[in-house]
Amino acid sequence: MLAADEPLNFKTKEKNMEATEVMKSKVDIFNKKHPVGSPVTVVKDLGEKFETKVKYPAEILSGHTPVVWLFGISGCYELDRVQA
């Protein structure tokens, strides 16, 4: 519970900053290990595994999701769904 004099958004803001740092770390690690052109496997929506290559470096999409752009796939996929 927040103290009466503590701003309402303090804890939310702190958690968002931590989450952003975690996402940035995931993106940085992925990009170091898997530069553009690297072969990867993505697990698609219905569980199908699809062999492809990294098209563009991973990034944080709209400030909330670490993603990577892949050849042969429209749009991007969450980093958690991509395997090397």
C-alpha cells in the first residue's frame, strides 16, 4: 500500500523502468549472438517451427515488447519465440 504522501505512480514508474532495462538487455544479447543474416528458428502461432534468418536487428516494439524481424515472415516475432 502506498503512503499518503507517496506519488501514486512511483512504484509503477519504477517497475516500468526495470522492465525496460530487462527488454533492452534481451535485445542487446540477441543482436550480439544473432546478427542480421543469422539462421534462426521461430515458433509460429500454432506451434509450427519455421527455419529462417534475421532480417533486421531486434528492437523494443512500441516500448513494450522485444521483437525481431525475420525473412519470409510478415511482421515481427517476440524474441521469446525465436531459437538459434
